[in-house]
Amino acid sequence: MNGLSGTAFTLLGEPVKWADMIGNGFGLVALGFGWRRSAWTWPLQLLSGAVLIAAYWSGHVPGLIGKQLIVVVAAVWGWTRWRRGRQQTGDITVRFATWTERAALVGATALGTAAVTWAFLHITETVYHPWAMAYIFVGTLAAMYAQARGWVEFWIAWIAVDVVGVPLAFNSGFAFTGLTFSIYFVLVLLGLRAWWLRTRDTRPVTDTVPQGASA
């Protein structure tokens, strides 16, 4: 960990830590596997999250640390769901969420963001940009939940997180993270298109998978 916390190079006048660079590199590869609906996206996301926690640990950015903790926990859950789904159906089924599911996801994200912001403001005084940090924390959870369910809206949720995450990363001194998030934004748009087209190749379903299976 001491080696990962060292500086690899300087970007835009900001030092880039090895952990920042390596963790985001794993994240980019994981995004590519997610685009192809491969279950390998989950272990790579888990590894990316673990490395990035080391990068953010001393930066007073609990929202970014919390985001990666969510990534690690959700990656285990999502990996399990996708493996079950592939075993039962032979493929990973993707679909658009229903309006009820969308409303629930947006509502839970809004309430969660308010609750986490309140916690940041009342429990600790070392959090910079508490609303933004809380939004990233909760938004990441929403996005990964949607991905595990196989909802196309997962890509839209990631776009919403990156809109706040990119400028926040640059302002917090994590230039490489900000640059990587910018690349994520482009790849997420392409992934959204790929999953969107994929829904035309599958039969409509009322739920992502049969009971007890993966999305």
C-alpha cells in the first residue's frame, strides 16, 4: 500500500498516485466487460474499488471512498446474480426498467442523498462538498443495483454520477480520476447504445430473470 500511495507522474500540475492510475485502469477494463455483458466485469470492479480506496484514503473525500466501498460490496452481489443468470438462461438478459422501478430508484437515490448529506454535516467536519459526496456515494449504489438487475438505465445512472464526479475529482486533486471519469463518460454513452440495441434482440419480459436467478 505504501508503494501504491506514491506518485507515478504529474498530470496538469497535479501528482498522480499509482493507486489512482492502476485502480482507474481496472475500472476502464471492467466497463468494457460490462459493455459486452461479461460476468468478468464484477471481479474487475471489485479490484478497481479496492485499489482506489487506497488512493483516496488521505484525501478527505469520504464520498469517493464510500463510492468505492459500494463498488466492492455491489460487485460481489452483482457477480453472483450474473453467474446465476448465465447458468439458468445461458446469457445475461438486459431490459428497460418499468416506470415503477424507475420512480423507486430515483426516489431512493434522492432520499439516500439527503440522509447521507445530513450524516456528513452532523457527524464529521472534515467532509468537503458534502452534498456532492453524498450524491456520488448514493448514486453509485443506485447505478450498480441497476446494473446487477440488468436495467439499461444503469448507464444513465452512471452518466448522472459522472456529471458531478468529474469536476469534483479535479477539484479534490485527483486529476487522473477526473480524466478517467471523462473517458468513462464517452464509453458509457457507447455502452448505453449497445444495451439499448440489445433490448431489441430479446423478448419482452416482466422481470429481469425467473425467481432466484440473475439479471
